[in-house]
Amino acid sequence: MPRGPESEGKQVTQRVLIAADKFKGSLTAVQVAERVTAGLRRAVPGVEVEALPVADGGDGTVDAAVAAGFERREVRVAGPLGHEVTAAFALRAGTAVVEMAEASGLQRLPRGVFAPLTASTYGSGELLRAALDAGARTIVFGVGGSATTDGGAGMLSALGARFLDADGESVPPGGGGLAELASADLSGLDPRLADVELILASDVDNPLTGPTGAPAVYGPQKGASPDDVEILDSALAHYAKVLQETAGAHAAEYAASPGAGAAGGIGFGALLLGARFRPGIEVMLEVLGFAPALEWATLVITGEGSLDEQTLHGKAPVGVAAAARAADKEVVAVCGRLALPPEALGRAGIRRVYPLTDAEPDIAKCIADAGPILERVAEQIGRDFLS
């Protein structure tokens, strides 16, 4: 069985860094790290393990920051349908990690309920305002997993912008309401935003509208019918045009920029606020202190629920593997299901993958019993690479 090169021919202290994302629907990133640790220690009792749960800006980002030592702050904000919810952000030494899904994510909708035309990002703006109130000087704004396609209009409204119809009334919430937009006023935006470094952290580089824009690509995931997609695309294009008249030509540039279409177009709203777009996993590895943890490790274990084509486009495991490869560290991965060929994994810097489906072919059981199965898989990793 394969072993790490340092384990051959001499005794070395094995130090494992577990830097995996969540198994969506089964295990949080923290739980993944706990289960892998337990399995490794059953196989190799003396192994040293450091857990650094990671995220790429989507749901689970605040939890990953809290696990890395950030303080969890909770605040009551508007959910995507306007009902009040308790959402969290993370804070440490003037840096806040704000996850838009905490306020405006699909998980905030009742089961089976979608609102593609009316869901709003207002609560995400309230979360950003709470981070400002807490004294944040740098805000990492992780976007993904949204229930919304409103171009960030709700978020901007919560921060002081006004979006009015022809009668001077506020347009209805959600992307559909933007079709009624007659004028926009950004002069009331919270002045503290000018003094904060705002980082748009996302694994999505889509523009706001068009064939690869937010409504066309991601609208169906949020319950949008083909007709809804057309309505939303037209409404967001109109929204961008009105903002161009109000805020200047750069609004059109932002609408076409990579990341503008992230999380239903909230990326566009963030760019209007002066945010700098960066790949989510790259930002989060910096924020979480991945580099010193990596230097300590002799083996890195990463992973997520499904290793598939999307993984190759900026998801956490590939970001972890790229950083580890640059540091000449060996990387293996765990996952629920594997849908990538070995050559793609090799190019990504992942030496070997351990899917739960190898231990339990029944996918329903893998999802229901992911924790115990992952421990068994981790035992195998321990035997293969550490013993």
C-alpha cells in the first residue's frame, strides 16, 4: 500500500493536517475533522493531528473561522423572505468574516419553498453593518449558497441605498421587483464603508447577466422557471443600466466583471461598494492561518462531500492541494462520492482519494451514516500512509 516518502526507511514524527470542507447535508467541516482524527488515531495511536476546517466562502465559512479561533457574533437580521433570523459572523483582531448565506441562504427558506423573484439580500447588508458596528477594519465577505437573485439590491438598501420606482416609492424586494426601478440613490451608503477593506470571497466568476450570468446559470437552483430566468435577467440588466446612470460607467464594468454574478448577483453589489474580488478558498486559507499549519505537517488530508467537475473550479480541496503542492507536501482527500478521473486529481495535486462509497456502496447509507463510515475510511488512510 502507498506510504508517504518520509515514512520509508526511517522513523519520523507523523504530523497530519486535516483541512477539509463540509460534506454538505451530512457533516460540517468541523465534524469531518473530528471523524478523520478519530479514525487516524485508531490506526496510529501516536499520530499528531491538527484540524483546520476550511471553506471557500459559501455556507460553513463562519463556522470554519470560529474553529480557527475567531469570536462568533450573533445578530438578528432579515431572512430572504423578510422574516427575522439569527445570523452569525466571525471577528478577530479587526477582521470580520461575513457569510451571506447566514442571512440570505437557501437554508433560511422553509423546506421545499423557493422565492426566485422575491427573495432579498437585505439581511446580508444588515450583517455587514453589524460587522462595521463591531469595529471591523477588514471584512471578508463570503458569498455562495444564496436563495436570492437580486443583484445585491437588498444588501445595498440595508446599507443606506435607495431604489425607487416611477412614483418615488421603494421597489418591491427581490430581483423581480427591479424591473420597476426608475432611479437609484447611493449617496446614503454607510460612510464607514469607505474606510474598510472589503474582500469579495467567492468560487464563482460569472458576470451579472447573459448566458453565463447569475439568473441563467444559478437561477434554476433557486427554483426559477425558464420564464423566471428571463424576467430576472432582464430586471438585473435594467438595474445595472439605472446604476450606470447614477453611479457612472464603472457600474457597467462591474456588471461584466468576474464575480459580479456570484450569489445571485450580490457580487455586483459588493463591487459597487468597492470590494476586491478574490477566490474564496485563497482568501480563507490566509485568514485561517493555513501556511504555518502546512509548514508543520507531513501529510495533508482535504476533501468535501462530492469531488466532481465543480471541485476543479476554485473549491476548497483544490485550493488546499495547490498550496500543499507548492510546499512539497503530500495530499490525500476524503469525499462522499468521487466523480473525477485519476488524471484530473493528479493535476490538482491530490495523490489519492478515499470516497465513502468505497466503504459503503449504498449512497443513502453514506449520507445517513457519513460519520462512522468516514472514521473507517480514515483508519485506512492511517494504515496506508502513516503506519
